[in-house]
Amino acid sequence: SRYPSPRPCPRLVQKAELVRLSQTLLHVKGLHWIVVEDAPARTPLVSTLLAQSGLSFTHLHVETPPELQRQESDPTWLRPRGVEQRNRALQWLREHSQPSDPGVVYFADDDNTYSLRLFEEVRAGPSGGRCWGRPLVEGGRVVGFRAGWRPTRPFALDMAGFAVALPLLLATPRARFDPRAERGFLESSLLSALVSLDQLEPKANNCTKVLVRHTRTEKPKMKQEELLGPEPDIEV
Amino acid sequence: SRYPSPRPCPRLVQKAELVRLSQTLLHVKGLHWIVVEDAPARTPLVSTLLAQSGLSFTHLHVETPPELQRQESDPTWLRPRGVEQRNRALQWLREHSQPSDPGVVYFADDDNTYSLRLFEEVRAGPSGGRCWGRPLVEGGRVVGFRAGWRPTRPFALDMAGFAVALPLLLATPRARFDPRAERGFLESSLLSALVSLDQLEPKANNCTKVLVRHTRTEKPKMKQEELLGPEPDIEV
Ligand SMILES: O=c1ccn([C@@H]2O[C@H](COP(=O)(O)OP(=O)(O)O)[C@@H](O)[C@H]2O)c(=O)[nH]1
Ligand SMILES: O=c1ccn([C@@H]2O[C@H](COP(=O)(O)OP(=O)(O)O)[C@@H](O)[C@H]2O)c(=O)[nH]1
Ligand SMILES: [Mn+2]
Ligand SMILES: [Mn+2]
């Protein structure tokens, strides 16, 4: 392969995910995509993909420090992933925006499945924090969360279940994701600094529509490719 | 859930896959999507999704007969999936086309990742069979295949690695997928009836670009949802 990497399998899936996600985002008007690679430098694989995507984008990188990396053998819940990367994006937004810039910030994992209707919901209105997924709504206000696990967390929401108005983020410079947050409290670590529960604005018809799906792509079994070895001129 | 099903987990993934795929196809001009459900009847889940997709589509169904179904405990290579469904689509095309209708037929799994450039390649030109993936090309002709497993199969191509001109399909009514084909010979069972190796037209720069990725979506761990049970008014 032209872009050697110590981890060929994750990289294959990563490219597929970015292709798929970029093609979804290509439908969304007025979108700017901030892609933060978890790597010591930006890779040509991602640079090329972004350059060909037709999207407005910013390409950044920050490597997760070794002590915060989750190992292959660790259970998936041991550490959240992509925390430093989300914080790097927040930093970039703060450096490159004026306090009054409009906009809404949404934290998109690369492997989730996003309905186009999600972006209409995120875009609409000038609010502070907003959420969907499955908060419990009464009288147009969020009063709690339906979650199988610790529903009493301050914000029992997945990363994909909320968006934040850019001016609110800019007005609260200390708000960031805490990489050492307890399991399930990563979202709360940002949101607690920004809003209280009753300030959340429920979207998606009072949080009754599923517009994001927490999908994960299977790791390919690489037996055949390992047998054959890489080909010099094919970008996989 | 409003659409009860004996297999809730696969259905969740199926909807995510169809959302994602439909949004990719929405970029493709002149496309008609034939969706064949493996079910005793068309389901409201898929009907609704198609109706909201903005795509031109035909919604069919055919259930895989029990003796050809792969069981959860079977290894994935034991039986190919989606064979009767592809044959149902071929039948529909033959019933609803005139012999001279232009068009190109491509067999798209719902879980693969398709680059938009794929559809430009598939569309271009008025040819018979065409292929990409990784056939070996010499002097503009396919002379064999690079495959880790039985490269000497008549057509050592994945389902996602070729397309066929509609007139050719119409001119060869007996050509179909053989559900009892030996492992890895499903693609060959159709293509052998249609073309010889040297009639294949290599695409994607002599088959050096990867435009489809054979991704699979992880089965979600349903622990949390099982704990909570379904909600009456939320379509998942
Ligand atoms: O080593 C890694 C693995 C993942 N991620 C990112 O962190 C986010 C969450 O990771 P993942 O999807 O694996 O977690 P899950 O959704 O399964 O909890 C995704 O956007 C990944 O791209 C990352 O930055 N570094
Ligand atoms: O019970 C099933 C399982 C799968 N499929 C379809 O058959 C194709 C191939 O299935 P799968 O992706 O599971 O196979 P793989 O690509 O992993 O070999 C896909 O389009 C599926 O939608 C089907 O019709 N019935
Ligand atoms: Mn994820
Ligand atoms: Mn598949």
C-alpha cells in the first residue's frame, strides 16, 4: 500500500467510514467538516479523501497520549475514544470564530449512521444546547433520560445525541471533554459546563424520532489480503 | 416497536444500512433502485424508508426457502445470501424492460461501502459485462484475477465487483444466480452464461482503484434495549 501504517485493518475500515460519511455530508448545505485524525501527523489517505470529497473542511490531528489509549485487549467501555480529538476541534473553533458567529456544533463519530433529517433538526433555530436520542420530554422541556444504564447521569446522552450552538461554546472557553471522566460521563463533562437540563431544546418531534444510529463496522478478516500481501500501486 | 419482528437486532442494522445506502444513491442521477426484501411480505419499515428516500425505486420481496437459509450457527461461507432476491430482481427487469432498453445492472449488497465514483464508472459506455475490484488486466483485457482464494474460478469476482448491461441480461433469459452454486461460484454462475473472460470491460483505470468496500456492520449488543423493552411509538 502506498500509505504504510502499523495498523492496516483499522485503516481499511476508516477509509470506508470516511467515504460513506463524506457522501452523506455532501447533501448538507452550509456544512463545514472538521476532521481530527488520531495520529502524529495528518495522513495522505485522509488528505486525499478530503480534497476529493467536494466538502468544505478543516483537517487537523492530535494523537491520543499513550496513557489514555485503549488497548485491543481492553473492554470497550474502559476508556472513551476520540476525546482529545474533539477537544482539538473545540480549540480550533475558538481560535477561528468571532464571538457572535452563528453556527451549531455537532460531534460526529465516523462510524455512526446519520439520517439527513438530523442535519435539518440540528440546523433549525438559534438555541443553546439541544438534544434528541431519547431524553424524556414534558411540556416541551427535557426532564430526564431514558437509558438502560445510569439514567441519573447529569446528561445521559450519547455523543451523537446533542449539538451545541457555537456562540455558547465560544462564551464558555473552559468547557471541554474530560478524557478522565468516569465511564458514561464524557458527554456530561462538556454539557454540564454549558447548560442545565431544562435549557436543553428537544428536537426530532420531542425526541421521538431516531435520526442517528450507533453503528460499528466489523473488523474485516484479513486472511486473504495477508496471504497475498500488499500491492504497490493500489490505494486501499 | 411499531413493526414487530422476530429478529430485532438484524432489523436495527438493516435500517441503518438502508438509510446510509439510500443517501449515497441519492447522489446518483438516473438511478432506479430495486429493493428485494428477504421476507414473506414487504415490510412497512422498508416501505416507509423508500417512500421518504427521494429515490426512484421498486420494492419487491421473496423469502429465502428454509432449506437455503443460513443459520446463526453456520459459518458465513456455508451459503451465499441474497441469491433468490437477486434472481427476483432479474425476473422483474425481464418483465418490465424492452429488449433494447439501455441501462446497466449492478448488484449492491446493503452493507457495502460504495464510492460515488463507482457509479460514474458503471454508467460509462454501452458495454456488456464489466468489472473492477482486482481483475488482472493486460492490454486492456482481463486475463485473470488476483484473489487469495481459488483465483482460477471462472470469474473470481465478488458480487460488488461487476455490472452487466441490461440488454445483455434481457438477451439471455436463462442467466441467473444458482443458489446451490459451490462456495465462491455464485458470481460465476451468472456471468458464465453472459460473457467470456475476454469480453469483460475493465473499469476504474484498468482495475486499480478501489471503489467498493466489503464492509459489514457489527451486530449491536442489545443489552440496554433488552433491559428497557420496546417503546410503543418510536420507530427504531
Ligand atoms: O484510536 C481511536 C479510535 C477511535 N477514535 C475516534 O473516536 C470516536 C469513537 O470511537 P468508536 O467509534 O470506536 O467508539 P464507540 O462509538 O464504539 O464507542 C470515533 O469518531 C473514532 O474515529 C479515535 O480518535 N482514536
Ligand atoms: O437473511 C438474509 C441475509 C442477507 N441478505 C442479503 O444478502 C446480501 C449478502 O448478505 P451479507 O451482506 O450478510 O453477506 P456478506 O457480504 O457478508 O457475504 C445482502 O445484500 C443482504 O441484504 C438476505 O437477502 N437475506
Ligand atoms: Mn462509534
Ligand atoms: Mn455484505
